[in-house]
Amino acid sequence: MQSSQNPESESNSSLLKTIKKQDLSTPIYGLFTFAVLYTLFLASEILLPIVFALLLSLLMAPAVATAGKRWHIPRTISALALILTFIAALAGIGYGVFAPLTQWAEDAPRAVERLLQGRSEVQQDLEKLQRAAEDIQAEVEDEVEESDEPQVIIHESELWQNRLATQVQSGVTGLALALALTYFILVSGDVLVRNLAQQMRRQRRHIFLCIVRSGQEQIARYLGVITSVNVGIGVAIGLLSWAAGLPTPVLWGLVAGLVRFIPYIGGILGTGLLLVVSVATFEELWQILLVPGAFVLLITVIGFFLEPYIHGQRLAVNPIIVFVSIFFWGWLWGPVGVLLAVPVMTVIMVVISHIPKLKPLADVLRK
């Protein structure tokens, strides 16, 4: 009788195990997702330089390979030359922008005052707010003088300067780490890829090498084209701003080129900034609309005609996915995440396009 009950008890126990596995699978996946998101947020100071280094190495890898094949230049020298060129370009941009940015910060109050001329109600409200702030400051100073206990006053400007200095220091440190990692990836990245491929089975090895090789080529081409186009837009807007008489034309050319790295939102942001500066600078309507209108025309022609022709439809992603990616990475990593959102999405698209099981997902995400 005991032997007759064993099969039934075993089937019941296996059924219970299956039910438990099914019941626990969803919570486990949910906890894993939250753990990954929290790790990405918590380790942003480490992950951001790594992601930036990977993307920068993909952009520079074709130049290093070409220098080695055509001119037999060692990878150590060509990679170092590219890194130094990149640093020199950043230093030149920073030097060229610092003075115009400082000048614009000094001229901004006068520009706002000029913009508000003739609007007496707004000026009266601003004067009332200014007088109220001065009265409050005077009362606080009187109370501090009358009090016997020592008082510690922390000015908001000092806090802002400290926060800015901390952010600049953190950004410079992260950039230095990213550039150092980029150099090592360019020099010995192929060796690491080959070592990883040797540890895989033949079929997985083939898929892995296809992802690395074709993905590297496509992503480098994509990033190269986007960078070249945005540099061209920045130069064109900078020259037009100089010809139109806008103050600090170098700054607005740089802004026009940088915001183009943010799809859709960047165009709106750049147009708004150029429009505000033009309104604060000019009085004639045609002068106000000249630079913002040229920027809108440029990004429209390039976005609708030139870029689709260059890229084709292989890396084209649905605009909804692009928006979600921008908001997600911006929420997770801040402004740097917004700039990296589309390149990261491009990498993901290339990877899932070469994995047979994930090709349906790639088809869903495409236009």
C-alpha cells in the first residue's frame, strides 16, 4: 500500500514545487529589477566614466585600427595621440567658452532690464520684491548685532559656489578616469575580447564576435556622423550669431551643437535659448527671428532628410522609445544621462539585433 501511494505523493510534491516556482518568479524578477536600478543610481560615479569610456573607445577605435594597418603605428602611440587630441579639443572649447560665458553672466542683468523696459507693472513688482528683501536683510542684521550669542550666517552665494566647485571637481575626476580607461580599451581591448571569446562555445562565440565587430562598426559610424553633424551646426550657428550681432557667439554655437545630442527635446531647448537671447538683444522682429529661425531650419532639414539617409533604417528607433530612454537616463544619471541616452540605446539595439532570441524585441523597438 505504501508503494501505491508513492507516485501520487511525488506528483503532488512536484506540482507544489512548480506552483511555488511560478508564484516566486514574478517577485524575484521585480526585486532583481529594483536592485539593478538602485545599483545604477548608487554607483553612478563609477558607471558614468565606464559608459563614457566605452562609447568614446567605440568612436576612436576605427582611427586606431586604420593607423595600425596603413601606417603601422603602434596602438599605444595612436591611442595616446587621439586621447591627447581629445583633451586639447576640450581645453580649447573650455578656454573659448569661459570668457564669453563670464561676459554673458555680467551682461545678463542689463539684458533682462532692457527686455523689461516699458513694462512698468513688472518693474514695480520687481522693485517691491527687492525692497522687501532689503528690509528682511536689514532686520536680520539688526537682530544679529543685538544678540550676545555668536551667530553663524551662511550666505546662499557661498553655498552655491561650494556646490558648483564640488560638481566641477567630481566631473573633472570622472572625465580623467574615463579618458584613462578609454586609452586602455583602445590599446588592449581586442585582447580582452579574444580571451572572452575563447571561453565560450562555438555558437555563442560566433554570436559574441558578430556583436562586437559589426556593432563596433555601426556604433562608431553612428556616433561619428552625429558628432560631425552637430559640430557643423554649432559652427554655422556661431558664425550666424557673430554676423547678426549676438553677444558671445562662440557660446551660442557651442550650445546649439551640444543640445543636438538630445533628440527632439534638444531642438526645442536650443530654439528657446536662442530666442530669449535674441529678444534681449534686438528690437526688430526679423533680427529676433533670424538666428532661432536658422537653427530650426537646420535641424529640420538635417533631422528629416540628411540623418535618415546617412543612417538608414537599421539603427532607427521608435520615437516613443527614444523619449522614454531620455527621461529614464536623465532621471537616473542627471544631465549626463540625458546626453548618453541615445548612444546607450543604440548600443542596446545593436546587441539585441544580433541575438536570435531577442530579434523580435528589436523589431518592436524600431520605427
